[in-house]
Amino acid sequence: MRLALNYRVLRMQAVLLLVCGNKSGALRRFERMLQLRPTDRYALASRAHLQVALNQPEDAIACLQQLTGLAPDGPQAAAAWFNLGYVLQQAGRHDDAGPAFQRALVLDPSMDRAWYGLALVLMQQRQFREAVEALKKNTALQPMSPYGWYRLAQARLALGQTDKARGVIEHLRQFEPGVAALLERENGLGQVDSSDEAVVRAVPDAAH
């Protein structure tokens, strides 16, 4: 009973500290919660999130690896595997990130972010045909997001499929003309106004 009470108090304190913007203090509370309940999924996920926010990627990776070993099948587990893949990707560990994204997709094939993350890994590995297939999945799930289309055009161009890349650009022009114009400029396919340059900075180099 006392342990349960202490856990609830620590959880409440952690939430309040987060509201106040005290991430370090909240992290310490989650670590104390894990001393009471070492396999608590909520505390593990929260600790990993704060470790990323506090620029402690290796600690976050270790925490997420522990979490993925505990989480049951289903959306909760898929999210844990995606988060592990994302942090690994941010740390430049692309070869390790790929299997994590793949595991997330086995558990939840509709996770568009995991398809995008996997595609970025495949492009980093120069597996452009496989990246195209992953990006087709991503854009089918998120048809109005420019990120997948942007990378799909890049993958098509890397394969020498200029006509297909132009088709992607024309499709993108219907709802994100600035991104379409930037693709043309970057790849010598047309001219754009310099005011469009800011758009490319919004295209992430890791799963969003």
C-alpha cells in the first residue's frame, strides 16, 4: 500500500514539474518511480521522452530498448518500437533504426511515420527501390503531407526515373506548390522564386 502511495505521489509530482517546465526534476521523479516499479511502461516511456528532450540520446535508446522488451503486441508496442527507431535515426545509427521501424510496422502497418522513417533509412543505405515502396505506403496513409512526396521524388530521381519524379512534383504542386518548386530547383528541373527556400528546411531528415 505504501509503495503504491509513493508511486502515485511521484507521478503527480512529475506531471506538475512538467507543467512548470522543469524537465530535469520530472526526469528524477520518473527514475524514482522506476525504482519502485522497474518494468512500469508509463515511467519508461516518459523517462525516454525526457532523456531525448535533455539531449541524452544514448540513455534514451537504452530506456526504449528496455521498453520494447516489455511492451505487449499492439499499438503500445508499435509506438515504443517507432520511438526507438526515431531516436536511433537521430543518433545516426541508421542500420539499427531500420529493424526498429520494421518491427513497428509488423505490429501496426498503418503507422505512416514508421514507413517514412524506414524510407529514410533505405535512402541512406542507397536502397532506393525499397525506399520508393515504403514511401508509397507513407503517401497513401498521409496523402496531404508534403514530406513523403518530397522524398518519393528524390528516390525516383536517384533511380533515374525523371518522368516519374516529374509526376510526383506535379501532384505535389496541387497542394504544396512551394515544395514542388523547390524540388524543381534542387534538381535542375525548373525555376523557383527565392522566397520558396524556407520550405525545404521544413522537410525533416528523420521520421516526424
